Amino acid sequence: MSSNTPESSSGNRVTQHLIEQLRRHPKRVVFTEGEDVRVLQAAARLVQLEAVAPILLGNRERIRSIAEENSISMKFIHTIDPPKATDFELFCKRVENVARYRGNPIKNAAELVSRPHYFGALMTQYGQADAIVGGNIALPASFFRALLNTIKPLAHVPKIFGTTMLMARHLQHFGHENILFLADTAMIPNPTVQELASIALETGKLAHHFLGRTVKVAMLSHSTLGSAGTPDAKRVQAATSLAREEALKQFLDIEIEGEIQADVALDPAAAETKLAGAETRTSADVLVFPNLDAAHISLKLLQHVAGAQNYGQLILGLARPAAQIPRTASPETIFGTAAAVAVEAIKYHQLYPEGHALPEGHE
């Protein structure tokens, strides 16, 4: 579905499912760049559906002015100007304590905490918000830097990475239910075998969490099961083996296949041609790419040329749900991304039980 397609208030099949869960378990989502009409539109829609309690960071007068100019209701939308927040001094002390513990004291904690990305990340880490969304105005690096410096990483994930959820009912072979999860679309230029395996497992767990069934993960390559013997193909082979072993150890409801080409992963007819004795099969739900270039280029082509509706980046590997949205994001993308990270927060302690401990040195 194109990001420009008009939709009902509750959205498409993907967002309807997310909203149904959130209406039973509403969550607080902090938007770090609240002075944006698209964020206000998404926040008002989430409130209308009684799904999310939005928290917008920025200048209160500016945010209210934008809302008034665009006839957007501010009912139940909370705004915070970080330097004027009641918790500002407390956050400054916590940042100082953590920096001192890590042996890297900082001179001006107030300047850091006043930045919306850092303030929002601190809110999320310390339980004043359930999830964080940002990046709609700033460069991705500044948002990622705040997350990395503030929110505890998960010990079992080698590096944080990004997963994008796409939906496209009008495209052929687009996942088993017209939904695809693409990873890593954000962070790791050339993942190692261990990192690729982790990306497959964590994205598979996320997809299972959203879809509620066994999910099929495809480890993509230019090669299918040894048809090319290049070092890159062998790296994906090794990552597939490692991911399968870990999935068995953890009793995960995930099927992992690789190394395989994209047509084999998605088109059953292509699989029958290229895989000897292939049985009737469904399309993959998760596509794990061999490097960041392949993943990001594929994402942009699917989004901007093929008209797939994107939600995310959903940032995995952190102890709190987080998402980075592109500067080109539509209100629909922001709305669905916020709903997705809020649903992550519902069962986050089950997905990552260690995530509820505070980082070392935190109060």
C-alpha cells in the first residue's frame, strides 16, 4: 500500500491489529521531535483511537501553534520542553553518575540533557515513557547516538540494528501475508557471521511477536545453497547454521533458510525451479540481507518505487523499544511506527527479560 493512500482512522490490516492490542494495553510513546505537523497528526490519531498516550518534546508554544494552524486537537497530548521539565535536574545527576562510573566524566550534563533525543531516551530508560520515536527532522546519527549513550544494550545482541516492517497488498509474492520484515536496514555496514545470525534471530522473534505464528526467515545472498562459492555466500551459509543452532537451543518458533536468493525466498515457483524436490512452500516473512547497502537500497526501492508502506526503523538490541523514522516519513508511517513500538512494549519483558535492569552505574 502506498504511503499516500487515504486510510480510515484505524488504518490498514497491520495497524488495525496493533491498535486492537493497544486499546487493551495503552502505552506512553515519547516523540523526540514534536515540532512537526506530521507527528501531531499521528499523535492525535493515536489518542482518538485510545491506543497511545503521546508525549511530544519541544517548545510548547510552537507545538500548540502548529496544532492550531492545522486544526489538530491537542487533547490528551502531553508536551514537554526538556530544559523546563521537573525531572531535568534529576536526569542531569543521573547522566553525571553514569559518566563518572564509566570513567568518562562530562563537564556540562545540562547541555546534553536539554537535547530532545537524550531527554526522550532518558525518559524511556527510566520508565517515564514505554517507547521512543525520533528522527523525523534530525539526521539519524544524532538520534542513534542518544540511544546508544543512554539506553542499556542487550547483552546477547552483538550490535544494535534496524528492522523495517513493510506492507504491500498490491505486490506479488510480498511475504506470506503481504507483510515483510527487512533487516538490517539501519546500522551495520558489513555484519559478521555472529552479527548476521543475531539479526536473523532477533528479527524472527519480533516478527513472531507481531504475527503470532511460526515465521520463516530467509538469509539472502546472490547464491542459493552453494550455487556460488564466494566468501560472501559462505559467510551467509555460516550465519544460517549458527542461527539455526541458536533457534533450536532457545526453542524459538522460527524457521531459518539460507543461503538463498531473493526469488527463491519469496516466489514459490522460483523455488520449485531452483530447489530440487522443493515442496509447496510459502513466502518468507523476514529477509536478512548480507550487508547494509543491499538492505537499505532494497528498502528504498520497495518504498518509493513499488509503493510499499513502511513502518520503522524498529531498533533492536536495546533494553527499551525504540524506532527511528526517516525524514521523508508520512503521518501514516509515524502513526504505524509508534503503534509498533508501543506493542513491543506490551510484552517486552517477555521478549527480553534482562532488559528491565538499569545500565551499570544508573540509580
